[in-house]
Amino acid sequence: MKGFARREFQLVLLRRMADYQPDLVADAARSLDASRTEMREVNARWQRMVRSRSFPHARARLAAVLGPPTEEEDQRLGEVPCRVERWPLSLWRDLRYEALTAPDGTVLQEWLVRATDSPVPPLTKVDDLTPWSCVVGDLDQRFDNVRHQAGEVPSRWHATFTSPEDREATFVAHFVWGLLQTVASV
């Protein structure tokens, strides 16, 4: 395996998603012409790289792997000026990989988001929330009473919300790298 670029980075993202959606991950890996063995090797290499003292850290790590971002903008978090950068990935053409970074380059949040020119899918009821159908921001736009909770590892995110069809019904949506994986009744 030579280099580490967008293709390999996508395999790393898929690794965490396999816990929830192994069939979708297998299909996505095939579309990248990657075997299970290669996925394991890429993930192991990524883990060595991010723990290495010589490999770039924080925002520089993403730039080294993904190249220059295709979209950039400034954003404030309270009094802190931050930078938002986005990269396209071939597996998810309507999405972008987004990193929110602090002034020192520390990555504060990284996940998949809807591309600015991509419409939000028609999500009007809980049954529309199928695996990989939306990102965290889509849920916010289409459903009420969304409450967010960080997951048990940085790549995971949970959102609790009420059903538009039945305000008494509460659900939790599980996301990996910002992409919906499962929805369950609470």
C-alpha cells in the first residue's frame, strides 16, 4: 500500500461504521476496490500514523491526507475564531468531510456534513431515517426537539428527538462520523 490519501481515509471512516452497518460498509469497500484485509491494514496503518511523533497532528494531519480543502470559511465559537474546512469524498458525493479547527490548528470537531449545493433529503417521518440517509445537520433541519449527546468515542454522536407523527414517541439516532447509522425507540 503506497501513500495514504482520500481512498484510504474513507476506508478508515468505514471501519467505525462497520460496527453498525456491516453490509453497507462491505458494499462501500467493494466500490473502492478494497478487501477486508486491506481495510484492516489501512486502519492499523492509520492508527500508527496518528500516534507517531513524526506524522503531522491536528489540522495538518487532514491536509497531509486529504490535500487542500475545497471549501473554507471562518466561524466563531463564542469568542474563539475558528476555521471550517471541507473536502469531498467519492463514497458520499452529496456530503463533505468537515473539520472545525481552533486558531492553533487543533481539530475540535470532524465529521460528514451535507454539501452546500446538495438538497436535504425528504425526511418527514421516522421511517425516512434509514442508514446513511442523512447527517446530523439534516436531522436538525427536519425534526423538532433534537437533543445532542457526544458518543463514547470521538467518531460517534447521538441525537434524541421526538417523532413528528407522535409527539409522545422519542427516538435516538446514532451517527458515526456524522452519518446516520441507526434509529431506535427510547
